[in-house]
Amino acid sequence: MFYNVKNKGDCEMKKIAILSDSGCQIELEKYENQDIFIVPLCITMDNETYLDQKDITSIEVFERMEKENLTVKTSQPSTGILVEVIQKIKDLKYDEIIGLPIATGLSSTLNGMKVAADMVDIPITLIDTKGTAGNHKYLTLTAAKLAHEGKSSIEIAEILEQLVENSGTIIMAPNLEHLKKGGRITPAVAMLAGMLKIVPVMELNYSLGGKIDTLAKVRTISKARLTLVNRMIEKGVNFKDYKVTIEHVLCEESASILKDLVIEKIGNIELELRELPAVVGVHMGVGGIGIQYIRKYAG
């Protein structure tokens, strides 16, 4: 579902800004000359809060987690930061905004964008990406491409929603400690899984706005990797129409094995391998891997 606020002169071509958050892994300010604006999410460690990508990188967060055994918390951008970025957009003479926040099932950033846009008094069309990371990045870049082609905010929203419905995120987390600390699973479930040596495979449930849902429980990491790939095949992912992103928390070797398995089972698909965004990886812990797929825009 997307939310559109109309104003006078909707039949005229508008100058559209794309607003996303750092969960999409696009560097802050890198593409502002291409109408893309990124607002940083917040990461709290040891009672100190950092702005994602501005004050600290994902790798720095993960290495501190591994060395110091920290409990890390994440939160949406503050209203002040959102207002600052949206005011900048308005001052640059944009007519309206397309907002692409991290999944509503993972964060309240969508509501924060709406509140800030109302405060600045600029129309905004909000789209639930129902994901983060690689898929989120693809949606953000595609939105800018469509805006440059002269499509309206409503046309762009309709196209992006179709892409969202043909996308997915599947994750494996060998170490459940961080999911337990973050309240994503109960301590009892984490303890039982640890005793039984279970590697849970989870999926973002789109009917719940992208909340994490259990898909399968397997006994080894190799079976978990196979489960990830088989799930994509079940969903109709093919090398011609889809893009895949594999992302990890300090386990590039395991992620590379998964990449080889994807190519073996699906074919030479367009594929990117990198670290997870900190705001997701901190909840999965070291050894966590996510695999995402999204149908490419064919227009």
C-alpha cells in the first residue's frame, strides 16, 4: 500500500525527490545530484547513539559486537533529522517526495517521514518497501530512474509496488543470541535451538509488513544455505528476470559458498555480495546471512 498526498496542478510535471533511509546502503549525500536523499538510521551501543553511515560503518559495528559482546539497539531517524533533510529538499525547489523507508514491520520510519513532511508542508507519497538492504537499494535507484523518465508519483508508486510484491528476503542466523537480545525471539526458543543445534531459516513476512517469520529449522549451515536457495526457486526466481543480493555479518566465506550454490541451481543471475546494513545485521549476529531477490523493472 502507498499513501499519496495531492496538491494543485497535479496534471503538471513535478520535480520529484526520492527519500530513503540508510537501510538501503546508499551512501549519504552520494546521489543527491540525482535526486536521491538518504537519512541515517540510529544505532546505540554502550549507551552512545551513532548515525548510521555518518558516525559509524556497518563493519565497525559488527567488529565491536564480535570483540566486545555488546548489545546493540537500532531506531528510526529522529524527527529533527528527517525535518532537516526534507526541508533541504523543499529548499532545492522539489515539488514532492517519494518516500521509501525500511520495512514497516522492522521500523516506524514510514510514519516518521509522514510526520516530518507534514511539518515541512511538502507532498509525499510513501511506499512500504517491506524489506531493506539490496532490495531497498534497487527500489530507491529505480524510483529515481522512473522520475527522470517523467513518470508521476502515482505511476512510480504503482510500478514499485509490483516490484515489492515480486521480491523477498530469507535469512539464516546460526547464533540466536542477538535475536534474543533484540526481542525478536524468546530466550526459551533461543536456548532450545542452541541445545538442539538448530539453524533457523527465517523470512520477511510481507503480509505482516516485513516482520521476521520462521520458515524452516535445519541442523547444519549447509542445509540452511540449500533451504535459502530452494525457497527462491519455489518463488519462481530465475536468472533472466530477477536480481539477487547476498549479504552477511562477518562471514564472507560462507556467503561466497551460498553465491556459488545460487549460480549452480538458478544460473548466472545478476548478483551482488556484500555486508548487511548495520541496522539489520546487529539483530542477526556474526555468521548471519540474508539473501534477497527482486524482479527487475522491465520498462
